[in-house]
Amino acid sequence: MRVASDAFIRRHTQFDSVAEFCAACPCDEDTISGVQRLSTDKRDAFVARTTDFETWAEMKQSAAIQDLVVLQNV
């Protein structure tokens, strides 16, 4: 499952890759699925603390929009 590109993660978080983002997240599994299984409050707190966004939903939406814009400009 892909939520954001590594380039998006580098631009908008403290991490260099999706893998680093997942590894730093306080979840049981170092994957996007593990991040998504966290409670909403814990996930949003991690996102707010380590990214340019306040919530997981805001981060996912921004990643989707930015990736779409990149694809359309190819």
C-alpha cells in the first residue's frame, strides 16, 4: 500500500523515506498498515509532531493531490 512518495516524505516530514517514517511511528509494525492500525489520536499526534500536517487524513490528502499533480505534469 502506498500513501505517499519518498519525495513527498522528504519535503513534508522529518524523514527521508516512507520506510523511515513507518519505523519511527509508535506502531507495532513498521509499515503503512501498521501506521493505519494505530488509534486516530496516536496517529494524528505522531503526524502533528513529525510532519507539516496536523492529521493523518490531511497528510494523505495532500500526498494524493501532489502525486496527481506530478503525474499530470509528466
